[in-house]
Amino acid sequence: METPLTSAEPMLWSGWGDPAKAAELPAPVRGLLTELLGVRAPAAPAATFGEVRLPPVALPPPALAALAAVVGDEHVRADDDARIRHTRGKSTPDLLLMRAGDASDAPDAVVLPGSHDEVAAVLRLCAEHRVAVVPFGGGTSVVGGLVATRCGSEGGFAGVIALDSARLNRLVSVDPVSMVAELEPGLRAPQAEQLLAAHGLTLGHFPQSYEYATLGGFAAARSSGQASAGYGRFDDMVAGMTVATPRGTLEIGRAPKSAAGPDLRQVFLGSEGTFGVITSLRLRVHRAPAVRAYEGWRFESFAAGTAALRRLAQQEGPSPTVLRLSDETETMAGLAKPADLGAAGRDSGCLLVAGFEGSPADVAGRRDRAAAVLVEAGGVHLGPEPGDKWAQGRFSAPYLRDCLLAAGATVETLETAGFWSNLPRLYEAVRLALHGALTSPLVMCHISHVYATGASLYFTVVTAQTGDPLGQWAAAKRAANEAIVRAGGTISHHHGVGRDHREAYAAEIGDLGGEILRGIKERLDPAGILNPGVLIPDDSSAGHDGAGRGGWRSTGAE
Ligand SMILES: Cc1cc2nc3c(=O)[nH]c(=O)nc-3n(C[C@H](O)[C@H](O)[C@H](O)COP(=O)(O)OP(=O)(O)OC[C@H]3O[C@@H](n4cnc5c(N)ncnc54)[C@H](O)[C@@H]3O)c2cc1C
């Protein structure tokens, strides 16, 4: 067993990331936001930590004592600091609520088990006493996957705990012959990479939430990293797993492929903590690359760049490791000099970043093959600078979201995926929906996950905050969700379902699909304690699309 040497700084309680890395909005950008989008400073400043409003702890002392008997006194925390840091995730409404000092969804306690057996015992105890359990990894969910439900149709619970996986942070074993490593779910991605690097290995999973997200969260939410073109999605990396459920333990995956019935891994990948808690993962690993090379290409238009990506994805042989194409608006907004915004307009073309990781010979070969395809598709080579710039800033964008919110701009990201033939329709449908729901928004998009049959679309929207930013978010989210469902895309390529996509997911899988999920839930979690209100469509919502949280039901002011 190996444990990581470093642990990440605790996440900023009210926003994203390491507080020491908090960004400032440059004055020219602030000016442009006012000029182009009409952004004005919000009426009230963000709440301070001391101003946050928490509900009283609902769990009675005997329940806390029983939990402590399983995991140890110091691993059951009901103090304000722990409760606030485990309130919801990091979506735009999550941040808006926290900035308003609203921690009404806080768990009653945070429980940190140190082993599979302790997880199993906590689940048994919670099922017996009807305590809802929110499995909590890095807390980076952006779809309401960590919002605790206390009562209502899903509830009648004695209380809610966040089951934090942070102490499940060991590299259990490495099988260098099979290139499989067993790791525990509470390892944050950098810790996992550090442990694997000591063996000359890498997972190759680098989502933008890399600094804080955990392996368990990646599996439970079917994450996809920025190097997915080369290393694959996280769900493709999972060779096997151990899961604790209120009904018992499952050990899944004993061979690279199997014809022994339906693949039960797929029941838990993407299950978002509703069926069980993943306590161990057997993951495919790669040799750490000797060379990493990134470069930029320019295309006349998003359509031309998309066609080039398709050709790369459909060619025989290995693709680049990273492929990322920004549309005209995102390319323009990413220009080095903010003053160029507006002036360059849609004439700036589209930036494609291609990255190659591997041995020197492999990288050279793949670069040449990709270059031949890209040139033939009309691309102009821009050299390494745009690629290096992207690689250096790849984890810093989320820090900007906090300063944009503070400046009075609402920022949201949302994503979908579709087949190549349908991608232009999906792209236009979501753009139109966002432009229709918001006043003069900046709507940007990129493609960063490609497959032989299709690709993902990732939208970033910036708009001036209204006096009711949660209501504004809810209206835009509803419009985007409806557009995605109607245009034939999936409601999520990699963020997951959570609460925010639950109704749209119900529409995507249909009544029978919902029934199957409820059947599995009933078998594994008969008391319904695991993440109530997340993912699983309820009977009444099947057939309706939309945004679950603050979407159809309210103006978003929860
Ligand atoms: C700034 C930012 C950038 C992001 N970029 C990306 C990106 O590039 N690619 C991407 O795929 N996603 C991205 N995300 C979304 C998020 O990081 C992913 O969904 C990630 O997989 C969540 O991991 P986590 O450890 O934070 O899980 P959490 O947010 O803690 O949990 C996510 C869900 O999984 C459940 N869960 C957590 N651990 C377990 C477990 N051990 N067993 C069972 N269920 C569990 C939770 O209950 C919850 O429903 C981003 C989010 C943010 C805030």
C-alpha cells in the first residue's frame, strides 16, 4: 500500500480551487465586460464565511456516536467548517447560493471512513436509521450531484451525512505485466499521478477539475479528460471495481473483456453514488510519456475545423493525444490581447490545438500523420506557441469564474455530444436557445472529445447578471436542456446527470429506462438512502425534459 506524499490545499469554500491561486480580473477585461455585455457590479458583496447560514444539526447525538463507533471520533465532523465545505458542489448555482450565504443544503455531519469495511458498516447503519448518504469525492460536481435531500417524496430522513472518501487514498497494487493498477477512490487526480509516476506510469486523465477531483468521482460521473483522444475516457480505463452497497459488496471485473452476461461495471459507472459507494478501482495505466508536444492550427471556420477533426478521428491508426477545436467566438475570446475582442470579430478563424504524448518516435510519427490530414483539410500550422499557451493555462480557467461572478457576470458551462452528421444541428440549437434565454450573452463552444462516430460540444456562456441570477440561470439551463433533447444530443457527455439534468435524462432514456434504474435502486438500496434526488428519474418526471433544480419547478431561488 502506498499513500501520496502531498495533499491538495483545502478547496476555497465559496468558489473554485486553491485559495492561493485566486485570480484577479484584469482591468481591461472588466471594462470590456461592461462595454460589450453590460455587466455591472452585483448589489451586495459575497457573504463572508462567518455570515453563512447553516441549518441546525438534525442528527441526534446517539446517531453521531454510532457513526463514530465505526470510523473513530475524529472522523465524524459536525462542525461548521466541515459542513460548509461539504455543502453542494461547484456548479454556477452552487456558487451563487454560497456567495449569498445559503448553506441550507449542508449535511448534518461529514463522515470519513478509512476502509471498505468501514464504508459498508456506515451504509448498514444509515439504512437502519434512515439517514441519507451523499458520497463525496472532490466535491467538484457541476450538476447538483451533491445536494442532500432531507424530506419530500424522496425523504423522511433522520438526517444527511456526507460520506467523504478522502481517507481512502492508497495505491493498493501495480500489475506491470497487465498494466493495471488498483487505487482507492479518494485519491485526487494529482495524488494518483504522483503515486503512479514513481512506477513510471500515468493514468492520462486530465479533466479541467484535475487539481481537486477524485478517482471515485471520475468513475461515478463518467468523467472525460482533456487527453481523451489519446488515453480514452475514464469509464474506458476501469477494468474492475469494488462497491459497497447497503445490501452487500460487489467485486466486478476479472478479465479485460468478458462475454459473461451484461457488464455490471456499467451499472456503477455513471451511477453518481445512487447504487453504492466505489471503494476500490482497478484501472488501466500507461507508460509515462517521455515527450509532450502541443501545437496550434488555424481553420477558416468551425465547420472546416470540425470536418478536419472527423477525418482525424476516422483515420486508421493512433490519433493525437489531445484534440481541441474552438469555435470563432471562443477563438476570439482567447486572443492574447483582450483589446482585440470585437475588433477581430468572427474573422479570427478557429484555433485547433493538437497534442502528442509518447516516446519520441511515436510522437514524431503521429505528428506527421496528423499534419498530413490537417493540411489536406485546409489547416494552417501555427507552431507550438498556441499549444504551449493552452497547456500552461489548462487548469486556470475555473479560477476566472469566481472573479467573473464577483464582477457581476454569470458564467455557465454545459456540454453534450452527438453523431458527426447531427453535430451542426446540435451546435446551432444550443446556441440559439442560449441567445434566446439571455440578453446579449457571449456564447462560446469547443470540441474536445472526438470519436470515430461523433464528438462532444462544450459551451461556455457569459452574460450580465440580473437581479435574480438563480432565476436567470434556471431559465437558460432549461432552454439549453430542451434544445439538446430536441436536437437529438445526449444531456451530458461528461458532467453527468445529478439533479440539474434529471428530467432531461428521463426524457432521454424513456419510461422503461427509468423503471430499470428504479428497479436496480430498489434491489441495492431498498431504504433509498444513497444520494436521494440525484440521477434516478422518478415516476412522475419520466417523459418531461428540463432542468431539475430550479428548472421547471421554480425561479431557482431554493
Ligand atoms: C472547474 C471544473 C472543471 C471541470 N472539468 C471537467 C472535465 O474537464 N471533465 C469532466 O469529466 N468533468 C469535469 N468537471 C466535473 C467534475 O469534476 C467531474 O464530474 C468529476 O468526475 C467529479 O469528481 P469528484 O471527485 O469531484 O466527485 P464529486 O463531485 O465529489 O462527486 C460526483 C458524483 O459522484 C458521486 N461519488 C463521488 N465519489 C463516489 C464514490 N467513491 N462512489 C460512488 N459515488 C461517488 C457523488 O455522490 C456525486 O454524485 C469539472 C468541474 C469543475 C468544477
